[in-house]
Amino acid sequence: MSIANKLARKELIDMVPYQSARRLYASSGSMQGKIWLNANEASGPGIYQVSSDSINRYPDFQPESLINAYSAYSAIAAENMLATRGADEGIELIIRTFCRAYQDSIVICPPTYGMYAISAENHGAGIIKVPLTAELSLDLAGLKAQVGQAKVVFLCSPGNPTGNLLAQQDIKTVLELFADSAIVVVDEAYIEFSPEQSVASWLKTYPHLVILRTLSKAFALAGLRCGFTLANQDIISMISKVIAPYPISAPVADIASVALAPSGLEQVSIRVQETEILRTQLTTWLTQQSWCSQVFKSDANFVLFRCQNEEVKNFIFNGLVEQGILIRDQSKQQNLANCLRISIGSERELGLLQQTIINSFITTTAQTVAKEN
Ligand SMILES: Cc1ncc(COP(=O)(O)O)c(C=O)c1O
């Protein structure tokens, strides 16, 4: 037995870490030459300059330029936010702050973003599942039954991998149900694609509301690792006790501040408009395909769809992988049998994806006909 196995917490030995889009293909060589449509990133790089003037010094705990820029953008006061290494770090910090290991639990509403459960598992927090309804809305009766059983409730709107927004009235009901007993987190990683649906302005009304944001999606900065936790000051102070001393490196703060300046925000708005056009085109195309039995309505930068059966799902997924086009298999998620998710890349990338799928079907049909004759 290795020393790591001998000494590690027993539950880590069999634990499967989050299979991120990058980890899944880590062994498949460089990123070059592949079309990445599996992590809901934006396509195309930005151009940024980094200042190395003070790189010999530790950065500020919360770099002022960054916090002020996000405050101006989000209309949330600086004292109500914490910049983190992506929204993922926000998820982990919330669980570490509010859940005692091996005593407290979180509530999740699957199908949902995988990191809530992984972070809880890592920390030894329990996971209570209250699945979304068949219409992908919150099961309010199911959630009500869990009042008093959990310390944190994670809601995701727009949802990943589903793409739909949760009804604001339902979020309000959950906030009221858990007012005295749990932190209610609304993950708004994709909110730039439906900004009018943000519940950030409710922070003043609900002291137990926490909102997660990121620069990884509409801001096209997934590689930067920068996110924000928005909450009342007491919650921010409490979370600040468990975060690392220098969570945001100086180059990250430099680049993120530029992305949040007016010209950066203009780019975001253009990107969001382009994404919406391409998403509509992809949705229409998928709807017309005989092998596609369902296309989910998306308010984000990806589209989830269901294939007729498992064979077709594997055929499409593997056919794309063979051509270096990577999408995400969501078929293991609750109620998502035979579902795949495509991130909205560039027009060229989505064109190649469609052509590759069409070609795979033509080749297979030709082979079948040849065999029959
Ligand atoms: C719903 C949701 N929340 C959070 C994240 C993590 O974002 P970040 O890159 O800021 O860690 C993702 C990433 O895919 C996501 O889909």
C-alpha cells in the first residue's frame, strides 16, 4: 500500500475527482488542432497586457482596481463581494464556511453543475438531492421537506447542463423557506446571457442569499480563473476567514480589470449577441435532425439535446471525438439519458460540428447499403 493510501482520509481513496473538460482529455495531447465545445468557454482569445512592475510583491488580498471594476459593472457595493479563483473556489469556500465536516449537508437540484457535490464530498459534507421536476423547475415541495436538514442550498440559474432559467418566484419561495436555516446560493455563472434575470438586487432583502459569478463564460476568461461571490457583509467576512491569503494574483487582477472596463464590457455585449444568434441556429438545426428527440431551451452559451437512443448518442459523440471535436456527454446526469451538450463556439466550429455529424451518417448509411448489396 502506498504511503498516500495508508495515510489519506479513507473516503478519498475511492473518490472520483471532478472530470473537468480538460482532465477528460488531458492525455490526448495539446489543445492545438482540436475544437473545444465541451466546457462552455467562449471561442477566440482576447488581447491583454500584464504589468510586471510589482510582481516581486504579494498582491492585495482583494485588489482594489478589480473589486471597484466589478462593483461598477454589477452595481453591488465593494463590501458585498469577494473575488476568488473562479466561481469554483466560491463554491468550495461556502461549503467550508458553513458545513461542519461529517455533520452538515448541502442541498442540490440535479441535473446540475457537478462541483457542488464534488466540493461537498471533498469536505465531508452530506449531499441531499432534490431533483428538478420534469419541466426542469424547482421541486418546491421537495425542497420544503428538507428545511432544517441542510446548511447550504445550491440553485443554478441559468442551469448547467440544462440551460434554462429558474423562475424568479420559485427562487423567492426557496429563499423564504430557508430564511432561518440555510444559505441559499444562486449560481449565476451564465447570467450575462440573460442579465435581466439576475437576482443580485435581492441581496438587500435576503441576508442569507449568496450569488456566484464568473469571468469564465461571457467574459471569455476561463483560463484566468476569476470569479466573484456576492453576499451581505457578514457572509463575506465569514468566508474571508477560510480563503487563501492571496487568492487573486497580480496578473489576474490586471487582466480582469481591463475586461471589466467599458471597452471590455462592449466586447461582452457583442459576444453575447453573437452567441444568441449561433445558439438559435444550432437549436433550429438540431430540431430538424431525425436522430434528435429533444432540444432543451437554453438561456446560456450551450445547447443540451437528447438523442433517440444510446447507440445514436455514442455514435455522434465518438464520431466527433475522432475528428477532434469535443462536446460533453451528460447522459449520466439525473433524467438526462442519451443527452449531449454543445458549447456555442465560433460559427466555423459549429459549422464543422454539423458537417462532421452529417458526414458520419452519410458514411455509415453508405457502408450499410454496400454490405446489404
Ligand atoms: C454553473 C457553473 N458554476 C460555476 C462554474 C465554474 O466557473 P469558474 O470557471 O469561474 O470556476 C461553472 C463552470 O463551468 C458552471 O457551469
